[in-house]
Amino acid sequence: MSRSCYKGLGKFLGLSNSDGLLWHSDLKQHACGEFSIAVVQANSSLEDQSQVITTPNATYVGVFDGHGGPEASRFVNKYLFSNLHKFEAEQKGLSEDVIKKAFSATEEGFHQLVKRELPVRQQMATVGSCCLVGAVSNNELYVANLGDSRVVLGRRVSNGRSESVIAERLSNDHNVADEEVRKEVEALHPQPIVVHCHGVWRINGIIQVSRSIGDVYLKKPEFSKDPIFHPFKVPVLSAEPAVISRKLEPDDLFLIFASDGLWEQLSDEAVVDIVVKSPRAGIAKRLVTAAIQEVSKKLDMKYKDIKNKPRGYRRRFHDDITVIVIYLDQNAGSNRKYKKHANGGCISPPVDIFSHKTGDVVDGLIF
């Protein structure tokens, strides 16, 4: 996104007193409800990037979980929604085709950047990003996904005597830990390509996700000619997003968008249960905290010992974690209340929480 996206960021900034690597915005309004966002940094450079864009009639959510470095996720965070809005304007509305065109344009843009930088920055060919995008417009929800970030819906159900809220996963994880994904990848390649090493399934023994933006050394044969890369004939990864759309119903209560760092620690059901039982203000931060508490239990450590670890070293315990909770307040004419206050804007966490950077310069690359 443009630099204007970051204007006024300071008033949204809410750094936890107890964790210097945690950023959060407790509760803001969007066109049909409220939302909360939080991110905790574990890597030396924050590889999770995210943003929420609000207009009087629509809400856009992006969670971009980078791997191999932050460059791809930062690029996607800057350009994907710009591409989406361009195609949306051209086709006079949002659609699955518009979303796919935006993903394709972003992928091509990053390939061109890698091609320019490769002579001096070979590592640019090996960075990539998962991409999870949600859009709510005219009571229609669109979700597009590459990789293993995930969106889960909290939906109210009734059996006539009592009500409860269930978790409904709206995105598929493109991760070869899933047997169906492994079969999908293996069917495209005549030679064995998915291997089990150190207790984890990986493509070429390198990467777990089968779809991403970037990772051009696994997509373009010309980038695999260098001896440091593995040669191949058929692209190993795909940048084709899985896209769904659905009408929102009155019993659809909230959406939880999060990077894999959250879902590694907490189940869909556990996350929905926390949202149901907790106050709205600060709910995203509460989910991040719950995930780190789960890490501390698994490792038999104290929570304070984990949060006191420096960035980079902290990655030994958990990944970057991004959480965005979108409340859907559709009953009793509540939409009118929120639309009245939902002026256009963009909230995006700092590029790097440790240093609180909000600019567009990435290690000398101007995006």
C-alpha cells in the first residue's frame, strides 16, 4: 500500500507493557461491526505482515506470512490490495475473478523484482509468502488463500433448546502435512518430490506449503539453473489461490484471520471458544497471548521467560503470530450504526515491531 496507509499509525499503536515484541489495536469499527488486530514478532525480521482496510461499504483483511525472509510478505502487503482495488474498479465490483487477477498481478510483480535484484541478491529467489485475503462487501464474504494461514468463522447454532457457537473453517491449508495436499503435489510430478525428514513433510526437503507468492526458484526453471537451487522441469509450487464466496447470515458472528503461528498452537474450536467467552476489546491480543501460553505449557517454561527472549532467538519457541478478529454485527439494523463511523482507512502493524519501522524501505529495496 502507499505511504498514506500508514498515516496516523501512531494513534493506533498499542504496545504491550509486558512484551516489547507485541503490537495490538484493541477495537476499531468497520462497515458492519468492529475488529481487533494483534501481532507478535519472533523472527529477527518480522515475516508476518497484515492490514485491515475499511470503507463505508466494505472491509478488506490481509494476512501475509512470509518465509525465508520478510521481503515477499512486505511486497504483498504493499501491492496486493492496490491490485485488487484496480481490478475491482475496472470490473465495477468484487468477484472471484477480480481476486484471482489481483493475486496473479502481485505474483508477476514480485517475479520482476526478483529478476532485477537477483545479480546482487540471490536470496530474493528463495523468499516467499503465504497469502490470506478476506473481503466483506454487500453482505457477501470472499476468502482467498495461498499457504497455511487460516480463517475460521464463529457461527451460532441452535437445537431448539439451547444455543452454541461452532467453529467453521473457511479456508484450506495448502501444507503437505495434509495427506490430500501431498497427493495433489505428487500427482503433478513424475519424480518423488515430497519427502519426510526430521518428522516433517516437505517439498524437495525444503518447504511445507504448496502454494505461495514468490519462491520463484521453485516456480521458474531459469531461476533453478544456479547450482545452489534444485533443478526441475515442472513448477513445484503454485500461485493459484483457492477462492470462495458466501452470503453472510445473521448467525455468522465473527471471523478469525490468523497466520500459521496461531493455528500451530490452538485448535479452531479453542480459538472460537476464547472469542465467545472474552470481551471484544483486545480480543486479538488475548488470542496471541493464549497461543504463547500454550507454548509455555508444552515446553514446561514460564510465560514470562518466553516473552523476555529477544527476536530471532524467540523463533526457537514460536513463530511470528498475527491475529485479526472481525465481528459481524448484522442484526437489528446495527450495520447503519457502524457505516456512519466507518470512514475509509487502513491499519497495518509496523513493518518490524522491534524497531517500530513504518516506512517502505526494505534493506535498500524501495517498494
